[in-house]
Amino acid sequence: MEENRNENGVERLKKSNRYKKRKENLKKSIASEGSAGGAEFGGEHENGSRKNKGAKNGQNSARSKGSKNGSHKGSNSAGGSSSGNSNGANGAHFAGAYPKNNENGAGGSNLNRDGRAKSNSSSAKGANPSAADDASSADAQKKKKHKKRSNMPKSLTGNEPWQKAMEEAIAENKLIHEERLHPLKDANRSDETVRITPLGGLGEIGANMTVFETNTSAIIVDVGMSFPEESMLGVDILIPDFDYVRKIKNKIKGIIITHAHEDHIGAMPYFFKEFQFPIYATPLPLGMISNKFEEHGLKAERSYFRPVQKRQLYQIGDFEVEFIHITHSIIDASALAITTKAGTIIHTGDFKIDHTPIDGYPTDLNRLAYYGDRGVMLLMSDSTNSHKEGITKSESSVGKTFDTIFSSCKGRVIMSTFSSNIHRVYQAIERGVKYGRKVCVIGRSMERNLFTAMELGYVNLDKKIFVDADQVSKYPDNEVLIVTTGSQGETMSALYRMATDEHKYIKIKSTDQVIISAKAIPGNESSVSTVLNYLLKSGAKVAYQDFSEIHVSGHASIEEQKLMLRLIKPKFFLPVHGEYNHIVKHKETAMECGIEEKNIYLMNDGDQMEVCEKYLKRVKTVKTGKVFIDNQINKQISDEIVKHRQNLADAGVAVIIAQIDKNEKRLIQTRVITYGLVADNQTAHFTKEMQGIIEQFLANLKDEILLDHWALEGKIRQAVRKHIFRKIKKYPTIVPVIYLM
């Protein structure tokens, strides 16, 4: 494989069967037109000359056969000799320069259509008067034609040696371009296949998780989380449903992590409480997963860590995986080259093409291009910014904005961003130190991630610059930088508690400069707006969207997506990582870059795709969904509980406590308690209504129902719900508590 890695791209291209086949077809096409002279297609280059290799019936010298009264030998040009052509007649070979004049001082050795040289001497003309007349007539026609179009250049195509060489060079270049742009266009193997099943990350932002499998083994790429909707009361995060993993767990050989963002690793602790497989990732993602495992009491599971190096190959079951460095909004992110017997799949992970990254390590375009030249069966690429024109700005541009803010601020600077955006945090701290500020990091995840990156050597900061939150008040405001979590408006975050005056040590002041260096994740807009309102009411200055470069995306815009498509040149394309409108737009971009529409598929979570060199198709749909997690207890919440909570919030609850004389089927006493159903001043009237409903129910009650307490409560619940729906068009939660006397 190493030899192939270093092989010249054109040499490798010319070895392909498709190239050889098309080359042969082109030669036949040229021969069928009666063109025997000139350079043979595909000749070798040696010291600037082209040599024809062997003639079918030809001679070894470049001779021009003259008339029956004599012949002359044409002198070869400096480019080298011709060793014959495929029609058996030898002609002077085009060698990068025009042929020299012949011995008789003629204007050069030209070729007839049958491949023999014709002389410009009088003896040659005399040998065949008819041919000479034809030539004179043709010359006259040409002169007449050129006289009318005196400004037109001499034809660049024809039967002259240099003209044929031009034609063949054009044809060969077209062939090379076609092979270069579509290396697997005619590939047609279907004996080996790979199946790809997204369990999360499509039709949404977050919860990324994808299964790749062959007949005998499987790998999982990323195990992420997403945020709940506001209506999901008491739910902190969502994770993918692992039902399909349970069905194929005996095939799974490992988990591969592209990078350390929560939407790619956030579900790992919950996954590992049920399954244990080797985890292949670069050091920073493993470090952040280690922190999560420690929080969940999974320290022993760190024995499954398999730290990887980029540009190295790892055999994981039937999959050969290479981690390729890419730039993103987090350090140490990777794209994946997954090679199987069926072909190569490139999974970009989340990416952007940042040429001036903070750590100085740009995207490894060479490795991506290497796989593109070899031939990529399938590309799966980040669609998040598929509507954004142009290119995404470099992370380094944010540092310049920080400089502007820090240099003019006379009070404290409070900067909030994603806890995993280490380079953003680093840039803020670097500016804080530059302007003489002590740094206070607040927020458990922020502290943990920053110090993990420092421990692993990804950022270099002096620990002496840091102070604890309870020490901030000891320093002048213009000497303080606070870096905190809460950029998404999370109600338990440090920034939210500061904004609502609930933080133990930090209270917002009117002299504070607050920077929210993040964009709201879809679904979090309302929460972010709430925090902004609180901060502004406190009198603080807030830099959010009014600064164009206070935040830059970590995802590729359209021109970067095009570059990825052009480098990889896949036969098939699956746009991933984004809502449906994102992947639709990414499909349009791919078609602009030459990928056929029939070779692109828009997946949904649960769609199982089968791919080989011959086809890409959906073969079935597997069960997917989301599992609700309560972070306070770090445990799963059932769907039923969440539905009950939603119903309580939407329709309220009524508790009916009743004593019933079972012998006389008479209501003795009733008490009704409601929440979110009727106003307090209407409770007495509502209680009387409930009494009437229960009395009517008892009057028509069959005796056997009184023998089944649960059935009795169920019937009362049903009767009350029907009545309330008729009155207010809602189905509240009804809790009957019945005492039979």
C-alpha cells in the first residue's frame, strides 16, 4: 500500500482498466478515419521526445517513399526517430518541434493520407500528374477560401504530423480528465457490499450515530446526544435508541469517534452502561469521554480506549480505517477513510476548510486528494451550512474581534461559548492575559474540557493566570476575565444564574462587557433570547450578533463543500449531518460538481443503505427514535412519563376523592382538587358538577362493578373526562380516589 501511496497520480490513472479500454477505442476510432500518419496515441516521453513503439508491418527508419524515378530519405527532427506506424507506412513523428527540411531543400517531409511522405520537388510531382493536378486544385480552393477569411488562423486539425498530434493530445487530455473526475464511473462490481444505517443525525442537528456493517462485522461511528424540545418537560438531553445495536451486537468490532463535540460523544456513558466495545479515537476525544465516564462511575471502562494516530491504518473487523485531520470548531477532529472489499467510503465528520487554524494544522487535503485519485465509492459529507454561500471564516478572525473588545473595555469581560470550543476559549484567555486580566473559568464542563486540553498538550497556558470564582471580587474589574458556560441559555448554566442574580459569587454589573461567542442551536433560540433579556436588564453591554465576527461557524459553507466533492470525486453521495432542507441543498451542490442525481440519496434516520461499486440503494428501514434522559439522576425517562408531564402541563389535573355507600350505591362525600384546570374561584362550582356526574354514574351502575375497585375507578375516570372535554375541549389527567363504605 505504501508503494501505491507514493505512485504518481497520472501513472496510476493510466494503469486503470477503464483508461486502457477507452484508449484502445480511441485508437480504433482514429484508424477507422484512415489516419495512418503522425504520432501513435499514448507514446512514451523520453528526454522531451515521443517515440512510436513498433509498427504492425512497418520499417524501422523514418523514410519517405518517393516516385518510381527515385526516392529520398527524410532527415529526422531533433526529437528522435519514428519506428513505424500501425498502417505499415513510416512517417516523421511529431516530437515537440517541426521536422527539419529534407536533403533536397524541400519545405519539409509531409505525409499523405496513406501515411507515405510526399516530396515538394518537381520530380515527385512529375511522377503522378493526376495527383499533382488534384493537389493544385485543392491548393487553389484553399487559397480562395483563405482569401475570403484572411484573418482566420491556419487550421489546427488535419493530417499534418503536428495536427494529428494535436488531435490526439486533445483526445487523450479529455480521457484523462474524465478518468480523473470520475475514476469509478464504469466500476460495476457487486459481489461485496456495505450497509450503512444512520440511527441519529439526519433530519435534525445532533445525536449523530451511524452503523457500518458487512456480513460478518460492524463498526459504529459516533454516539452523540441532542437537546430536547421545550415541551419535553423534565428532559435534559436526548440520545439515540440503541434497539438496532442490540440486534447486531455480536458483529460490532468497535466504536469510532470523529471528534469530541457533545452531538458526537454525548451519549457514550449511556451506551457503555449497556454495551462495551473498543473505542478508536484521537487523544482529545478520548480525554473528554474519560471525563464523562468518571462522572457516571465508569472508570474501568477506560480500558476500552484505543488512541489512534492520523495517517495510520487500523484494521477493525472487515474495515480498514484511516483518521484524516480536518479543521472544525474543536481541536483534533478527524474525517474517516473506511476501506472495505466493496470499496472506499469517506466520512467527513464535521468539517470546514480553515487555512489559518489556531494550532497551525490545516485540513489534510493531500490525504483526501490521495483517496480521491484512487477512487472513492461513497462520500458522506457534512451538510450543516449547505445554504451558506462562499466560505466559512477562519477561527483566527474571532481573535481579532476579541482584541477590539478587550482593548476598549474598562470593566469585567464575561465570555460565554461552547465548553468544547477549546480554541475559542484559548483565544479569549490569550487576549485576557495580553491586557493584564486574571482568568476565572466557571462551569464544570468548561473547566474540565479546558484543563483536559492543557494536560494533553493541545493548549499551553500558565496555571498562575487562573483564579477561583470566590476570589474574583478581590481584583479590580478591569483586571478580570470570566469564561463561562451558558451560551445556549441553559437554565442551570453559570451565565443564566449570573443573569438572574442567582450565582453565589458573580453578579452582573452595568460596567460588564458580556460576549456570547456562539450561535443558538436550532431549538434553543428562545432560551438564548431569555438570557439576553436578563443581561440587558442588568445594564450590561452584550456582544452577540451585532459583532459579525464574534462567532464563526465550524462547518463548511458551499464553496468548501464543493472543494470536498471535487477532491473526493465519489461515485455515490450521501449528504449527512443536518436537517432535511440542509441535505436537499447539499444534493444540489453535489450535482453542480458533476455527481449524477441517480447516485445521490437523501436518507432519514433508520434508512439502511446498501452500497457497492454497482449501486446505492435503500434495502430496509430499522427502528429508530430518541430516549429521554434526566441529567439530575443520569437515567432514562420513559416515553410514558414524558407524555404524562406534557399532558399535565397542557390540560391540567383533577383529583376526585369520593366516599360511596356500596349497598345503596349512594355518594356520601366528595372532594375535588384541580391544578391547571379551573380558576380557584370556580372550584366550588366545579365540585358540584363532579358530584352530579358521579351520582348519575352510580344510578346506572351495575352491581358487579362495585366488586372490582380498579374497574370502578376506571369507569368514574372515563365519565368525568368525557364531561370535562364537552365543557372545555381538553382531556386533563383524572385521578379518582374512591372509598367504598
